[in-house]
Amino acid sequence: MPHLAPPPPGKRHPAPRMPPRTRRRMHAALSAAACALVLALAPLSADAALPLAVDGQPLPSLAPMLERVTPAVVNISSQADPRQAPGTSRMQSPETVRQNVGSGVIVDASQGNILTNHHVVRGATAIRVSLQDGRAFNATVVGSDPDTDLAVLRIPAQNLQALSLSDSSDLRVGDFVVAIGDPYGLGQSASSGIVSALDRSSLRAAGYQNFIQTDASINPGNSGGALVNLNGELVGINTMIYTPSGGNVGIGFAIPSNLAGEVMRQLLQHGQVQRGGLGLDTLDITPRNARQLGLAPGSTGIVVARVADGSPAQKAGVQARDQILSMDGKALSTSAQLRNAEGLLPVGQQVRLTLRRAGATSEVLLRIEPEQNERFHAGSLDARLAGVEFSEVGRAQRLQGNDGAAVSATFPDRGPVAARLQRGDIVIGVNRRPVSKLADLRDLLAGAASQPLVLTLLRGRAAYTLQVN
């Protein structure tokens, strides 16, 4: 390791003498330099200020835009059932430590409508919204969608200021953005950065995903806050961070405004999001099943395992063993990507699938139709089941003699029970009482919220019991 040491000893020589005139000139130069240094270190006068322009060009500032935007960003505090506290994860919402603090964005001043994250108000028994001007109101939940982590609140307030939603499809990687919220409960603040990536999905937080990634600082308390462009338009709802330590490391995610706007429209109109489907069961292609399905060696991507009777896919002529290459020109490589893309499309939307069959490529048009099976999130009835979605048992399962309520989706980061259940599990009993259909499960859960909970379920051909405390 380098270190400092005195110079080696040597023979000492006397310093040479300077002529008197040289000494006087050097003394004068040193005195002038000392005076200049003193002046440079002297405090600026009260009238001094930074220049407003350099070479005739005004200095850039985000202040004018923020002055317009920040009144529309609010602080949200909620009192939630402590059993809903999420577990720790490297991919987590910023509210893991302070679940009851978040942010929101006023999107309709006349109605008092506020967009925020579902996880900010999940399981809340009381919600308080604080405005920048010091006013505070109790809020009601108009609707909430766990699958996209969005919620709409309403407050009885006048003289509000709202943000307009921008077309997030216009965003490009490298565009400047600003995140606004209430990190750590310190009070409203803003941080700037760029769009780091678009269309992020397959993150471990589950749900339907189509995130904007940004390096603008997003910290605990920022969830539900605004991500705006330099025009002060809402381009995203700040939602999640990637963190090994619990703090910001420059990888944050926001829900695009186009998706948030569609979810908000449905929540305001129906109180929930109505999702549809194409009627396809698919598999990821592996070397083993490629041989079994008779696909060409080296095939990768997605293959159709089954087409539901009467579904949009069947009407369009999709067949089992077709390979799905892309949707609306966007390449798909896994079944999870297809499910994510399908779940983000509104009912009635027309999509174009590119298929490969027997070596030939073709395109088909399909229209998203409403799902026939009812679904519901069990966490809305019992907080211990947060992150578990149930539906009616599918036709194929009924043909095998299985009745009950099927686990249609799990979101492991939202609760310990969700982490233990799997998609395809069938609940056939609650507290030793039989479940033959979804309505049975709903009724039994509604009456067991304050009791220990024992689920009896089928996984494949095996039966299990799951004790929930």
C-alpha cells in the first residue's frame, strides 16, 4: 500500500541569496496574490445573485413547470389491517417499510378523482388525502385493480387542480421525466431523470406489467405519485423500485398513462376492470415438447396447446400446435408474455397474431371477448388471502370430475398464502365445509374473516390442507 515517508537524508546545502531588487518584486507579487485571494473568498453582497442568462441564453429550470404541476400531487395516508403487511423482496413496492404512506395524482378536479396505486390503499379502513395547500379530506375508494396495481379515490373537495394524461406511447428511451411524490413522509419533493427503458415486464412482482423504467429517484412514499414529462403532463404512475437494500438505486418503474387511463375509465364505469381473452391455452416450447409436438428441431417460443370452443381464437382458425410468433407486430417468446399482453387489452380490442403452421407463416385477426368465468380477488373478503385470485373451475377440470373454486392467479409478493398456492389449485373446502362452485367459496370466506382458516385443496391428483392464521 503506498504511504508517505520523509525524504532520505542527504548533504545540506545553503540556499542561494537573491538580489535585493528580485526580493522586492517577489514580495510585491505575493502581496497582490494574497489580496486577490482575500477578495475571492469574501462573501457576496446582499444584492449579488446568479446570472439569469449565460451568453444571452436563459438558464434552464424546471421550477415554472413544477409550480403548475405540484398542486395536483397529493399525499395519501391509510390505516390498513396489519395482516396485509407485504413480505420483503428484491422487487417490491416502495411502501414495504411504511405501508400507510403514499402519493396520488388528481386527474379530475370537478369530481375529485385521484389516481394512485392499489397497494397504497389495499385493505385500508380509513384513507386521508392531504393537498399541497394544507387541506385534508377523507377519501373513498371508487374502484381498485390489483392486477395492474391501480386504484381510483374520490375526495369531496372544491378548487382542485388536475393533471392531464399524456399519450405514453410517444415516450422514447432518453426522454427527460420528473417523479413527484412524498418520499419517506418528508413532504412533497421532485426528482428528475430520464426514461431508461419501456415495456418492462416479467418482473417478479407479478400482475399485468408494462412498466416505464426510469432513473428518477423513487423512494418509499412515492408510490402512486406522478411521473411527468417536461410539459408537466402525466406520463406514468410511480409504482415500484428494484432494490437490494430497501432504498433507491436508480431503477424505478411507473405504470404508463395510457394503461392507467384505460383502467381508470373502467373503474369509474364498472367499479372493476372487465378483462377478456382469446381462448388459448399455450405452452413454452422446450426441446422435449418440441419433439412431442412434431415441431422443427431448435424451435423456440410459444405453441398452442388447446383452443377453447366458441372462442375468438377458434373463430379465427387458430389450431392446436400452431406457434405464436407475435401480437400486433411485437415478438412473443413466452406464454407469460402472451398472458400479460392479453390481460392489458380492453374488451373489444382487435389484435393481429402472427402464426407458424407446418413451416408456413400466416396472420389472423381476433377480437378480445369478455371472459366467461367470473373471477374475484380473495383479499377483498379476507386480508389473509391477499394476492390470490379465484375463478370457476374450467371445463377441462370439470370433465375430470373436479368441482370447487380454481386458483386462477397468484401474486406471491402480496402475501404469504399467495406464495404457497399455485395457479391450477382447486379449493374444495373451507373450514371442513364443501366448496363446489365460486359462490360457495365467496360465502364461506365472508363468514370466516375473524376465525382461523383451513383450506382443503387439490393439486393434481393429491389433496392438501392449508392452515391460515
